[in-house]
Amino acid sequence: MSRIKSTFASLKANNKKALIPYITAGDPHPNFTVEMMHAMVASGADMIELGVPFSDPMADGPVIQRASERALAHKVGLRKVLALVQEFRVNDDNTPVILMGYANPIEAMGIAQFAANAKAVGVDGVLTVDYPPEESEAVIAELGKHDIDSIFLLSPTTEAKRIDLVVKQATGFLYYVSLKGVTGAANLDVEEVKGRVAAIRKQTHLPVGVGFGVKDAATAKSVAAFADAVVVGSRTVLTIEQSSEEDLIANISALIQELRTAID
Amino acid sequence: MQLYDMPDERGHFGQFGGSFVAETLVEALDELRVMYEKYRHDPEFLAEYAYDLKHFVGRPSPIYHAQRWSDKVGGAQIYLKREDLNHTGAHKVNNTIGQALLAKRMGKPRVIAETGAGQHGVATATIAARLGLECVVYMGSEDVKRQAPNVFRMKLLGATVVPVESGSKTLKDALNEAMRDWVTNISDTFYIIGTVAGPHPYPMMVRDFQAVIGVEAKAQMQEMVGRQPDAVVACVGGGSNAMGIFYPYIDVPNVRLIGVEAAGHGLETGKHAAPLSTDSAVGVLHGNRTYLMQDQDGNIIETHSISAGLDYPGVGPEHAWLKDIKRAEYVGITDDEAMSAFHGLCRTEGIIPALETSHALAHAEKMAKSMRKDEIILVNLSGRGDKDINTVAQLANITL
């Protein structure tokens, strides 16, 4: 069983929801990434979404754009991100790691090569913002060869017919983008998201995670009441941005603990 | 008969093109695709478009035989398709009118655009004013500085100009920001993309609206000289003016199609914006697969060109396709070569061309020298150079 599947299974058995924080690999400096990942797991994260820095992050708001720029300033690209995952796996063989990023770094490495490299270092899932299902045949096939999950986004504008198309291709879990716009844009409308998630569940047995717009513990708590996973991105990255190097690990740990407590 | 039939139903030109966008944009693109399919052959829509091209833009634009310049260069005869004489001063308006009429039919009260040199921004602001649409234009802060006259024009026309400070602060970053706006305001906003890039259906739709250039040119050349040119030359940033004049010629045998990219400081220096005339890798950016200037990790590298309109790391997917099937050739012209052609045309013909266009002129000049006097080169004179006078003055150390 894949790490993502078994994590969701054991959470369900304990009647808990998944907490998935996002950080951009290499932000603020690649030396901190692995330490931060371990600290987040110790503080209650169930999976980690690791952003691959990209020069043109079109779907991201200013907070994650700046994180990408900070990481790129230290020359952190896809090859370095894979090396960081490998380093993380030395001391953690259980926590699923999901790479989130854009198509071009994968294209540059070559889709088949990327899938093989990702498997070798212990990546469990890949979410590529600008590979919609229609353009994903090759990448799903290559990732599938290595049992890596292909995670897809569903948005407030995705219609029922299209949800069908997406869920047929998706593995691992579905990621519901809770608002129109870029990452971190606004606060989500909990009631609306609840209705949407209920509708999605009628079309799939896969777990459904919710992200984009989970800005505080209270929102995380209300989302966890109906979703299988809560993804917290811009809020985590903002904490990194506002921390000094000395406070970084302590601040991130405190944030994750606060979110954990709220959703349990 | 048109034998060439691209793109396929999902916007692919062979391996290029397609629709590589986040899920949040898919529905809006589907809506656009359906509406464009509905109207692209609709007689009423086309009549309205044709009326505006004639009475608002001043089409057809003439073809002019640059005789004195041809004599001075010594060789082939150079003809100019005068898109610089269009209202707003460039070919861009052909496309913005088409898209704005579509926006109106789709009931979108707000239009947004990205712009590099500012010509597309001005053309969008112009048609938005004429149709009473709210208009927001994203422009790299670097370009806001070097294209100040166009920024002022957009403001006069009632548009809001948003300087973009992220990334390299040029055209590609303006496009990123416009995409972010669109995804946030999708229900009331139409994104008017200015070049033959972006996700499907944009490369096809922009090409179709710009094809009026080539359609006119074919008829005009027949009328003027009784035959078609030996070569058609146009500058390529994203590639809309080139696609517009190339497209109707793709099926015409014996007409060479030559796209001219910005070689900046020189192709060998790496400081250029010429993905097709160098060995760039294929990748995905701004919603389509094409040749891209990028590093080993797939990050887009900063480009350089004296002309803001050519300063783009990618190129429209149909150009990538035409290169691969060897129907079109792509070459680079440096900043210095472009400047020299710019001054040449000013002094011998009394036409101040845009710096973008000057790249095409410089290559035509190079080619003409080794061609016979009875051979013909048709250059798409895509825009006028009034917007560039600050840049040119600065290069000559002149304060205006």
C-alpha cells in the first residue's frame, strides 16, 4: 500500500483528519528544508506538500511567489528538491511527501526520468498545477509505473461532468481549491466549500482535501469537520517569511501544533 | 484551397500548443472556445468586425514599394505592408477589436491585457473605450519605464495600468499577473491576449484575427506586381504579426516565410530573446508547449532585447510547428543591426518604424543584398516607432 493510502487509512481508523502543510523547498534557504519537514511531522503534520520553486508561478499569490524567488536565489530547482526529499527519507520512512509545482521543470528533466528519480528518492505523490487531466496522459502513465500518485485539483468552477473526468485519472486524493483565484487570495466560505465537497464525494471514493484560503486554526477546524485533509500553504509560508533564522523552527512547530489541536 | 489545417481540436500543432492551465481556468477557457467556435464563421459577427477594421482602423493598410531604400541596399525590391498606418499605430488593434467584440457578446464588462511595448495595451485600451468596457493593463515595471509614451496613452484612454514588479519585470511577468487577475475575476472578465501564445484557443484565435494582414497582402501584391513575393519577412516576439502575414501564405508554394527574432547583444552571448534561432528546449509556459529559453532546471531565463515587444522567452506554438516542419525559417537580428535599419528607413523613406519591426527590416536588408533586382521581399511593417523615440534618444545620448 502506498504511503498516502495507508496514512489516510490509519487516520480514518482513528477518526482523525489529515493535516498537510505546504512549504516551498529551499525557502528561506535549502539548509532549513529538511529540518523544517521533520519539525512539522513532530508537531502533527500527517503529510508534507513540498513546493518545487519555479520562475513563473502563475497560479500562486504574492506570498508563495516570494517563497519561490527566495528559493531560486539559492539555485534550488527540481534536482535539488529531489535531493532534499532523499535527505528527509534518511530519518523518516513513513510520512508521505507530495511535490507540488509547475510542468516545465518536469518537462526539462523529461517525464520518464522525473518519475524514476522521484521514486528513487521517496516521493509519494505529484500535483502539477498546469498539467490538467487532458494534457496528463504521459505523466500519469510514467508516475503510475512507479506507484506515485497523480493528484489533481478541483475548483469551484469544475462542473459535475468534468469532476467525473478528473476523478477517473486521479489517485491518492483529490485537492479541492476552495476559492476562485490564486493561492492565499482570501478567506474561504466554509458553507459553500462544504456543499461542494459533499457533491464531489458523490462521484468518488478517494479522500478529498481542501486548500487555498485556509488562513487560521478556526478555518482549519471548520474545514476538517467535513474534509479528509486540510492543506495549509500561504499561512505556513508567511510564518517562514516573518521568522528570523533563529526562530524559524520554533515558529513553524508552534503553527503546526496550533492547527493540529484545532482540527482534532 | 487551404490544405494546411492546424491546430487540432484541442489546440495542438503537432507536439506544440495545447492547454496547460490550472483547473481554475479550465471552465473559462472552455466557455471562450465554445463562443469563439460559435462566432468565428458567424456572418453578423464577421460583418461587425470588418466594419470596424475599415472605418475605425482604416483598413486595408497599403503596401508600399520602398524604392529608394531598395536601391540603396542594392538587390531585391523591398515592399512594406503598412500596419504602422493602422489606428493606434500597429497591427495589434486587428486582434483587440476581434476579442473585444467577442467579450461584448459574452457579456463581460471588464477586459484585461498584458503588454510589453505597450502597443497591445494601447490597442486594448482603445477598443475598450470605444465599446465602454472597463480596462486593466498589466505591464512589467521595466517596460513602464522604457515605453512611457504608451503608458500615458493608455491612461488617456481611461485604462488602469498596473506595473508588475515580479520576476524580470517584463512581458512574461505581465502575462503571469494578467493570468492571476483572470483566475480571480473570471465571471466578469475577458482576458485579451495580445499574441499567438497562451492556452488554446488563443494562439488560433489571435492568428485568425491577424490573418487579415496576409489576406490583404496576397490580393495587393497580385494587383501591384502581378505575382506573390519571393520572401515574406516579419519580426517574432510571441509572433502575432508574423503569424498574421504568414498564415495565408502557408499553402502558397515558393514563398519563403522568415521570422526574425531578437538576437539582443548576439546569439552567442546568451543575452537575447531568440528561442527559435538558438537550440532552446521544448517546454511548457503560459498555457502552451513550445520552444523556451530556460535553464537546466526548467526555470525561464531572463531575456534581452532593445525592443520591449520582442523581449519574451517563448514563442507562439504555431511558429514552433512551422519551424519543425520547415515551412518557415527563423533567424536572429542584434540590437545594433536593428538600430541601423531603423535609421536607414527613417532617412531614405520617411518612415519611422518600431524597434520591433526594425529587426525584420534589418534582415530584409541582409537578404536583399544577395538577391536579384527583380526578386521581391515583402516585410510586415508591424508598427510605427513614435513610442520608441525615448529609447533611441537615450542610445544617442540625447535628452528630449
